[in-house]
Amino acid sequence: MPIRDSGEEQELGGWIRLQLTPGVGPVSAKRLLAAFGLPHNIFRTGFAALAAVVPEPVAAALSTSAPAAMRASIDATLAWAAKPGNRILTLADADFPPRLLDIPDPPLILYAKGRTDLLLQPAIAVVGSRNASAQGAINAERFSEALSAQGITVVSGMALGIDAAAHRGGLRGAGSTVAVTGTGPDIIYPARNRSLALALEESGCVLSEYPLGTPALAANFPRRNRIISGLSLGVLVIEAADQSGSLITARTAADQGRDVFALPGSIHSPLSKGCHLLIKQGAKLVECAQDVLDEIGLAMRLRPRAAAAPVEVEPGGLLEHIGFDPVAPDSLAVRTGLSIAELQGRLLDLELRGLVELLPGGMLRRVVKA
């Protein structure tokens, strides 16, 4: 679709061209906008004046006509924005998330699918491991559902594991959820989250700063984390190994002046080490969603949750011998006096009932449902 001859569309086309210009990132774009005003003024400025603000190759690209390939990309992007449910927000847009204006390098453009009103609501980011344990996924879903029920928007990155669980929980409440992706807005990544992405587009929001067609490049995901934390009043880390990308989000949040929360876990679990490190560094230890609300100063109390039916534990039975710390099957056999063959059969039954989970290395632990 060619660029229509409307002032609004021409102005949006200028923003898109500025973003697509090689060498222009959030920081250099901010300098250009501060020096010359809106993009159409930048493109009318001569080379010498531009070169005083940005490197000469960038100044040359901005002071000459856009190449044909770039014009085609602008047309394709405007056509994408014209589809129902799609929207492009620029730094000059009144609906641009105000919390992002506070960070040092706000995105020049945000591509949104779904409910952009969520970007203006109080939000908490919930992040963690892609290789989440069953207990970690339950915790992420429960925390997010409780926060969303109070009108808090849950922000995460639509990755597998904790992120996906956080989005599922967020979708069940009035606050809903926002997914900040590391690809172009026309690409669903990971593909296994397609049904989740469609639900987000319908009842939540999918957000990206990357142009159409941007693939899942490794460098883009740490960079998008500044938007996850920037949109939020605080960041809650549910599970994280000691080298987890979630720690990048937490550090970025601290640099942005946001609160950082961490859920503790077993001292024996590798997925707890990152959370414990954050707590040692000053993150707030939380045990329930109300702890988060109290810290960010929101005057609300969580509605009491209906108690789950208790799991019947036979005194001296197998489940009683499985603690909340990981245990090896051999150790469990010694504790119970069961043969390995009998133990495996009974463990399989407990696993199918969702009462225990198998961890990496063959370790087992009990799952808390309530």
C-alpha cells in the first residue's frame, strides 16, 4: 500500500524512516529530535547541521532521499498499522507509555497489537527462567493472577517457562498482561507460544520496538528487557539461575529506579541461585502477591483466594517422605524401604497427579498446588 497523501500518515512515515536509517538508535534519535524537532524537520536539515549531532554517514543518509527498499518497508509498515488491532506509537504520541519516557534510552517507536490502554496502567513485570520447574510455573501463574485481579498489568517477555506462565495468569484478571517481544511485530517467537500470542492480541497486548521482519536475534532480547522493566513499577523474579537473563532485567530495573522483588526457593535448586543472589544484593524477598503491593505502596488488599482442597497425605506414606527440597530416588528408597521398582511405579502415579515433579539430574520434589 503506498503512503497516502495524509499529513498524519506522512508524519508516521517520517518516524518509521528515522528508525530504519542505519546508525540511528534510541540515543542518537533522542539527540536528533532534541536538536531539530519532529522527523520531518530532521529530513529537511542540511548535511552540515546534521553532522554536528550524529556521525557523518548517518547525516548523509538523513539528508538524502530514502532508497527504494526503505520506501517499500515504510509502505509495508503503514499497511500493517492500518489493520484492525495494530497500532504504532511514537515518542510524540500522547498515548506513548509515560514510564518509558523516564528511562535513558526510550524506544523511538513501539509496535503494538491489542490493548494499548494497558500501557498506561500500573504494571509489575514477572520474569524468570525459560526452563522453569513445575513449581516455578505455578508460582508465576498464581502471583500474576493475583496481581491482575487487583487491576495490575503483568508485563513479561513471552518466552517459554516463567514468562508464559505469568501471561497466562495475567490474562485471567482485570489487569491483563503485556508481552514485550524481541522480534518484529509480525513474527511470533517462540512458535510454541502461538496460541498464547493470539490470546494476548485479543485480551492483552503484544509490544515490540523492532521493525517488521526482524528475526529472533540473540542481541535483541537483553535489549528489550529495558522496556519490560521500564513499563513497570517493579520487577518480580520467580526463578533464575545464577547466569539467567532475568538478572539483566533486574539490574536494568534497579538502574531505572524500579523496585526489584525475588521469590526465594530451595538452597539446593540451581533455579533459586539467581533469586537468592538478588536478595543478597538488596532485592525485596516476597512470599505472596500482597508483599509486592505493599512495597509499591498501592492501597489495596488482595481478595482472599478460595482454599484448594487439601492433598491427603497418608501418615508414613510416600508423599510424606518427599520434601520440598530435591531428593534423589535412591535416597527416597532408603527413607521408605521400598524397592526401586515399587518406588518408580508410585512416583509415576504422583507425577501424573501433579503432586511431584522430576527435576534435571533425576531429582524429585513435592509440588505445592495451594
